[in-house]
Amino acid sequence: MLKTREEYAIAVDIGGTNLRIAKVTRSYEYELLVLQKTPQEDKSEIIEIILRVVEQCKKELRLAPSGIGISAAGPVDPKAGIFFPPNLPYDEISLVFPLQDRAGTLVSLLNDCRAGVLGERYAGAGLIKQTDNMLYITFSTGIGVGAICNGHLVLGSRGNAGEMGHIPVRTRYTCRCSCGVFGHFEAYASGFGLPRFFVQFCEQNSTPHAFVSNAKEIFDRAIQRDPIAMKFLDEVASIIAYGLSTVVVAYDPSLIVVEGPIMRENPWFLEICLSKMEPYFTYVPDIVLSSLNGYAPLLGSIVPVFEPSSVI
Ligand SMILES: [Zn+2]
């Protein structure tokens, strides 16, 4: 619980499924105020919900927030303040300027992987290690990377640097990515790609397989020592080791924080992936699972409010 008149910011995490809003102190202690399904029908409802939270906090704490930070699951245009949601039934939503005008406070918008690495740097493993060169990589429906290099968030020309799910990986299999191109990392190692890759793996290895509808079923079968699922995940681990090695080469980090339900629920699998990295590359940085339980993007969203120099 925040103390009255203690400095705080409003953190917003807009996912394809859930909308989360929290008030967060300068020391990144948070109180979750909203957890609900992301509005699907009326996109303006997102802005109205955020404004209601801001008004409620102002009234209760007798202090305006220092700013509003938004993490959005998908491509963004941070300068124009627009989010282009890939998993919601509208093409774009203008967030920053309408909110800034009506709330009368600074508003920042970042893609969730960019926000995630800031969350890890200021509230997670990066804070413990005190490193200025680190990555956050999430294995979720897709695969994305957020990077801090020499103390600064890497944004790129359009604010979307780090879409590493779309790098080519080395494998004899030819799976189609969610973007339509064959051979991308995400086509083999994401929640989207794993069930599709499993079908091709069984076909090419002349192995009959039971239908799987999601990645969790494959992991459950491997845990039950199903030899096909185990052989398949060994192949996936090789591809992930290749992908991680490419990311290490690109950014030269001293720390990588791994997140996403696939890895969070199966830490043993990350160990297998890491054991395969050595043949590709001699330097392997510290690679750890996130300890923030999926809250890194939410907490990172308000870093531009409290630490503006980190995103310049
Ligand atoms: Zn792709």
C-alpha cells in the first residue's frame, strides 16, 4: 500500500488477452488495481479505464501521478503514440496524446519486450547484477527481445528493434512463421510454432503422433517420458541454442533474462537449451529465468517516467 503523497506512476500493460493497471512507486513496489480482459469491442474503453484509475488514485492519494507508462503487446510508434495490436480486433489505437491531454501528465508508450527489459533492469535480475548490457527474451505466442546496451534502451528507427522471432535459424525442417516466411525462429520455438513444428517433425521422422493443440501438451508428454516428445524437444532446444547464440553475437550482453510460460513452467528445458549453446559460440553470458512472474513489462512501462535518461 502506498503512503499518502508518496511519488508514484500509473503502469499499464495491454496484452492480447488481459489488461493490467498498477500504481508503482519510485522503488518499483506496485499495487495491482485492474486485471480484466482487454476490451475487444470498443478500443476507446482502454483510455477510459486508464483515466478512471488516474482519477481514483489522485483522489485517494491526494497527489497526481508523475506519469503514465504503457506496455503494449505488439508494434508501436512511440513518437506518434500509436499501438498497432496484432491480436485485437482493431488495427490501431492512439494512446499517448489523448491520454496526455485528458490526464494532464506525461505518457510513455513502449512495446512489451522493450518495457520488459527495463522492468528487469530496474526491478529484476538486472538490478541485482547492476549491468548496463542486458537482454530480455520472451518465449510466448511469439519470440521477442528487449535490449539495453551501454545503459540505454535500444529502440531502433521505429521503436521496434528486437523482433528476433523473425531471424532465420539453422535446421533441416522448413516451418512457416506467423509472418508468412519460412525458417524463422518463431516458427519452431514459440507457442504459435511448436504444435505446427511437432506435426512436421513426426511426419519427417515417419512417426505416428497424437494430435496436440498447444505447446503445453508437448511438454506434458515429454515429462511423462514420451520418446517422440523428448526427441522433438531436443531438436527445439538445439534451435533455441542457435537463436540465443545469434542474439548474443548481436548485442554482446552480460545478462539475458528469459521469460514466457513455456520457459517459466519448464525450467529443466531452459537448462537443455543452454547446454547446447557452447558448440555455436564460446562466450555464454549469465542466462536466468525472470523472477518477476510476468510483471516485467508492467513495471518497465513506467521506467521512462522515473528514469527518462534510460530511453534516450
Ligand atoms: Zn517471421
